[in-house]
Amino acid sequence: MRIHPWILLFCVSAAHAIEPYSCRNGLFPRAAGTVSAAVVSATDKVPFRDDAEGCPQAASCVRKAYLVKGDAVLVSSSESGWSCAWYFGRAREFVGWLPSDALAALPAAMPSPSDWIGTWVPIAGGQSIRIAAGRGTALELSGEAQWRGGRDEAGEPVVHAGSFRGSAAPAGDRLTLDADDGKSGCVVRMQLVWHSLVVSDNALCGGVNVRFDNVYRRRP
């Protein structure tokens, strides 16, 4: 059977298409351990683009929010000429696709133990993480998180809580905590990159819908 060239071309194009709904706030922290930092190098405004079907290439994917030269971002992945970026605004974060050629990679810097120490919080979300000095190279870590739903049949607010506690030593810019020595099953992965703490857990650190997945900044 002869396969027409246009069929092969379609298959190749489909293989390189960016998966829709793959660059957004909730998914970004799952890249903890592989996140990098970059700065906008383009002289023109660089708008964020959506991750819906047909994005980020289509003109309909362009958002109103944009970055300018010198703005620093976190990058979770890059493919087909686009980079999934996270930017901290004053009151909220912005996550979406940016053209890779509009960004210049920032040099990776290995944090010192003191760079980890402090209380870390996201812009939005009911989580907080406290990191303190421990013995030797180890750090003492604890976290608290809440998920708020609607109201139950009795009209009471639905609140699920989660927490973790333990000690672990960072390896470069990465740290993995097996909380309570494996008794709770809670595992938390962290990466400290460009003054931000990218955190992802294994969904076993609290009640239903409670996650520590987020990008945190150290509280002043």
C-alpha cells in the first residue's frame, strides 16, 4: 500500500503539536526539579498566550497580559519554539506560553543553605512552608495547607487540611522530603530557583484536594 506524502506530513506535524491545557498554574509546579529561569530579551511587548486547543500559535490565543524587556520568569518546559512561563505580578501570578526566542536563559545558581531558610508563601492558596536550619547540612521543614470547598448538608463550610514535617538535606537547588520517615506516605519535592520555591507533592500530604503544589516566595 502506498502512503501519500501529505499523510506523512500530517503525522509529523501532529507529533510536534503542543499538548493543549499543558501550561497553566495548577500544572506548572509539577515540573519541580527541572524549572529554569529566564529574562525577557525582546525589545517589544511580549504577550502571554493561552494553552487551549490550537494554542499557542493562533492569533486568538494572545492575552492582554504582557511582559517587557528585563522581566524575569520561571520556565517549566520549552517545545516547538514556545516556553511555558510563570511570572510573579504584584497581586497575582501569570502563567502561559511565551515565544522562546523572546527569552534569554539566566545562569543557574546553586543556593546556599541559608537561601532556603525562612517562611515561604504563594500569592494565592492556603499553603505555607517553614524551613529552618537543622543538624549539619539538613534542614527542618514543616508545611500547612487547606482546601476550602462549599458547604455540607448541614450548612457548615467544608475545609480539608494537610501538613508535613521532617528533615532533609538539599542537593544543589533540589530537595526531597519523605515526611515522617515514610509513615504518612507524604513526599514533597522542592526546587529553589531564582528566589522562588517550586513545590510539588504526591497527593498524600492531607485530606481530599489538599496539595502543596505551588510556587512560593519567601515572606519578608
